[in-house]
Amino acid sequence: QVQLVESGGGLVQAGGSLRLSCAASGRTFSTYAMGWVRQAPGKEREFVAAIRMSGRSTSYADSLKGRFTISRDNAKNTMYLQMNSLKPEDTAVYHCAARSGTYYKDWSLWDYWGQGTQVTVSS
């Protein structure tokens, strides 16, 4: 099993940037694909980005390409999401997720979840 703890959320003005972190417990972090999923108030969870175990392959929601960048540091058991040019519609709780093997854009296929960190973008 792996436990996930997100940090880095907060209040930012439109056009600003935030960097989220997801710290994972355990010594097998490098064997998990990692991802970010967000949930806005009154909406379903939405895939944001994912990264393979090695970090060499990534995937993004089409609407977020070019603004968000996912990365990971396996030596630190930590994953990151750099978010630039933030918009009010990016306001949501951002959850990190993990699963053994490959990643999927279908968030229901992820095995482990963090509690989430709130991101609020003001206009």
C-alpha cells in the first residue's frame, strides 16, 4: 500500500501559478504510476495529468496541455504539479492518486488517493 499527502494548494489570482506536491509513503513509490485528479464543487472528478513509474511518459487532459506540468522525484517519493496561467475554472480540490502498473485517464481505475488540497483561483 501507499499513503499519499498533498500540499501546496491555496488562493491565487487568475494568471498566477501554484506548485502542488504529493508525498508518498513506503519504499515502492517508483513502482507506481502517479496522477492528479481534481473535483470542482458540484462536478464529477476530472483527470488532470499522470506520469509513469520512470517519469519518462506523461499524459494530460487536453484542456490543460501547455499550462500544467507533472513531474516526479523517485528519490524523494514525491510527485509535483506545476500549474501556470491559472484560471477561475481551475478552482477545485486536487487529489493525487497512485496505481501499480500503467496509468489511465479513467480516474476510477486508480487504487490509492490522497485527501486533496484546495486550489482557489480568483478573477
